[in-house]
Amino acid sequence: MTTEILVLTLVVITALGFDFTNGFHDTGNAMATSIATGALKPKTAVTLSALLNLVGGFLSVEVAVTVTKDILRLQASDGSLLSGISPSLAMTIVFAGLIGGILWNLFTWLLGLPSSSSHALFGGLVGAGIAGMGLEGVKWDGVTAKILLPAVLSPLIAGCIAALGTALIYLLSRSVRGERKKNSAFRWGQVGTASLVSLAHGTGDAQKTMGVIALALMVQGGLTVDGIEQNGLPVWIIVSCAIAIALGTYLGGWRIIRTLGKGLVDIEPAQGMAAQASSAAIILTSSHFGMALSTTHVATGSIIGSGVGKPQAQVRWGVAARMVTAWLITLPSAGLIGALCLFVSRLIGGLAGDLVIFGVLVALSVYMYQRSRRQAVTAHNVNRDWDDNEAEPPVPASTGAAH
């Protein structure tokens, strides 16, 4: 096996690893409210979400095309690498960017913070791109239009829609007698809306990893943007990415599910249905237009909006503030990690440098997993009452492994 093929293999494996972390990091976006209200049992919820993420990965390639052509300035219009950019440098930029995204995903998961997996990935790529090519190596117009503006607008729009929807639901259902019967109907509604969010998540987020793998193949010379737009992605990329995100989703990401389901609002079925409906509508619309939207931002904005829209509901603004802080630092933090990984790889040089940063990724991933086991959050304790004095109350490690 040549060095180029070996590095490409490492990139593909790492990309699927990112896709896997994306799955368990973002499960809460679809299922946290359904689990919190009892509409679905925890294991049933993540199984349903995993299956629909799998299906969603096959529905379109618009977001994947955005990743290949609107983030980094690696190629000329004819598909060749730009002058001064060697294939090895371009491949290491993609590799280092992926590592930045994975490590930030794992760190925020350890803290139970629902930060954006999408922004972790894009931040890693942008940081590695700047480190390897300078500021001109990033397509800032694409980053602004497809990433930054949606990041600002999407949670605000989602929150407004969810607030209006929640207020309307409570207004229309106030004359319905029997709280138990009413909540039962809304729980069934939650199952449908949560399923839509899961489908939408697979449609949007699985494609981001598909786009990164496609970008690596374009660097190698095996793909072009025109080829993707005309013929779609190779089937093996779609299948592998869809499976990876589905497996990650099945593991649950219980730490983040708990924060979204219990930390922001003491949510009721009517609120959960309104929040999930608004999230699904926005995510599916953005995927259609190729916008690399953060499902985390949308879902969190919707949950907060459902709290604002319910009369006398309490929103825990301190928890929300911690989330927003994580959002603000995700792009630069993942970018810094990506840049550092690129620097280390290029300092050592060649295949050895890439193997070293891959080894660092594995070592830090194992370390964070072991740390998570000290205060495990599982399907069995994800719905315990939220302690306002702590961001994530300690629980005995004997309750089970963290996922």
C-alpha cells in the first residue's frame, strides 16, 4: 500500500469516526424532549432515531456539495490543486480538521454541553486550512453565507416558531378536559415530530461527513465537484456515512440528552411536540437549499422557545447561557485544535506526522471516555430530576457506562 493510499485510508476512517461522534452527540436534538416527557422509552427513542438517521443519509447530496466547494480553497475550476498546494498538504489539512472536530465533540459531550458538531467540523477544517494555506485558503464568503449567518439566525427563528406554536397549542387545547388524555395525544404527536427531526438530521449531518470524504477523494484526483453534482456521490460513501451516524445515534449520547431534556425547561408533551415540529421544518428546509445548518442550534432554540411560549413556564437561563458560550467558542476552539494538529504533522513530516496526530486522537478519545465513566449518564438515569446547583450532578459510576 502506497503512502498516499494509507493516508487516504486514515482520513476515511477518521471521517467515519467523526460521523459516529456526530450521531451520539446530536441524538438529543431529536429525542431529548420525547424521552423527558415519557413519549418514548429511552432505548426505543434512540433505536428509532438511529433507523431514521440511516434513511436520511440517502435522501440528497446538497449539503455534501457545500462542504466540498464552499469551505476551503484547495482546487482550481478544472479540479486541479491550486498552485503551491501539494496533495500531501491538502490531505493533511482535511485530516487535521477532522481531528479538531472529533476532539471538540468529545470534550463537549463529556461536559454534557450540546454544542454544534457541524461547527466543530467546519472550525477544524478552517483552522487547519488557515495553518496550511493562510487566510486566503478559506472561502470566507461561503463560510459566512452557509455557516455563520445560519448559526445566528436559525436558533432565533426556531425559538420564535416554537414559542408561537406552543402558545397556540395551549390556547386551542385549554377547553379539552382530562389532562391525562390530552398529554397522551401530544405524546403521540411527539413520536411523529421526533421522527421527522431524526430523518432531517440524517439528511443534513450525515452529508457533512460525506462531503469531507468526497473532498479527500477530490484531493487525490478521484472525484470532481461537477461529477458529484451530475452523478451524485459514490454509493460506498453514502452507505458508510449513513451507517456510522446511525450507530452513533443508537449509543444515545445520554449526557447531552439529559441536558436538553431536563436542563433547559421542565418540558410537557405539548411543548415537546411544538419544539420538534419547528426543528424539523427548519432543518429540512435548510438541507434542501444546501445550507450546513447546526441541528443543535435549531433544537436548542426550539426547546427554549417552547418554554417561553408556555404560560408560567420556567426557562433555566443559566444553563442556556453555558450552551451559548459553548456555541461561540466551538468554531475557534476546533479551529485551534485543527491548526495545532496540522503544525505537529508537518513538523514531524510525511506519514509519520499523520500517524502521530492519529495516535493523539485515539489516546485523547480513550481518556475522555474513561473520564465519562466516573459520572455515568445512561438510559436508566437520564430522566432524574435536574439539580439547579450543578451543571451535571454526579452519579455513581456503577449505574452503567456512559454513552
